[in-house]
Amino acid sequence: MLKKKNEQGVDENVSVYKKQMSNYMSVGVDARIGLGFDRNRTQSALGNKCVYCWEGFKKMFLKTSKMNTVIDSLDVLHQ
């Protein structure tokens, strides 16, 4: 809860919701790098650059699951 002054100058309690939003409309490598970056974001600019480089390195050189394999492994619940 934060306190914020209203128009009359009186302090009011204001609710603050902190939830990450991912704005990636892709299923390609760029979206996977961006999602990994958002999950591991740091407080410093240099740390964020290192995280972004590491995520790109992982997606390019380390073996990660392919999107079609991930989709095939999903279970669909039927009602």
C-alpha cells in the first residue's frame, strides 16, 4: 500500500499491483530470449546486458526444446 494525496491534499491508501507483463507476440527465438530475459532481470543495467547475452547464448548454442516438441507434450483438458 502506498499513500498518495488526493485533490483536497488528504493522504489516501493506494493499492499497487506488481505483476510482470510479457508483450511478446511471437513463438520464435526472439520471444524465447525476451521471456528468459524478463524472468532473470536484475537491478543494474550491466547485469541486464549480461543476462540478455546469456539468454541469447543459451538459445543459439545450448540444446533447448523445440516449440513443436513443447506443444506436442501439452495435455489438453476436456470438460
